[in-house]
Amino acid sequence: MTENTQQEQLPIGAPLAVVKSKTISKKAGWWQAVVLVDGWGRKMINIYLWQKKKEGWKRKQKFSIHNTKRWEEIAEAVNEFLPEL
């Protein structure tokens, strides 16, 4: 996992402003990152998956976390299934 630098431009457009980001993986034409963004008057955490196309990186999936309570519910559900991996 690597923290993105200013040189590495994330394919995220206005009105969202990137506050911080960490790339989870970037290989074989796929890029996955966790991004703290500021937009529409609030901050949120988005998990993105982009695919490389001829015209550049195109978003395939996005998952947003808007508050701590929701994240705790998601994390609890995921942790419940982790022993099955």
C-alpha cells in the first residue's frame, strides 16, 4: 500500500477535492485506492476501482463511507466473515 504523491494524479474530478489517498494496488490495468475527499460541503472516504482504457483511467466502482457509525457497521459485518477466508 502506498500513499499517493502530488505527482500521481488520481482520476477524480470536480466537485470532489482529494484531501489524502492511498493506493491499495495498481497493476495489470487496474488501480484501487482509498481516498479522503471533500465535496458538497462534507468529507467522505471513497474506495475506488479504476480500469485503464485507451483514453485513460475510467472508474469501474466506487464505495462511499459517510460517517463513523456506518463504517463500524460495515467493519463488524466484514470481521464476522474474515475467519472464513
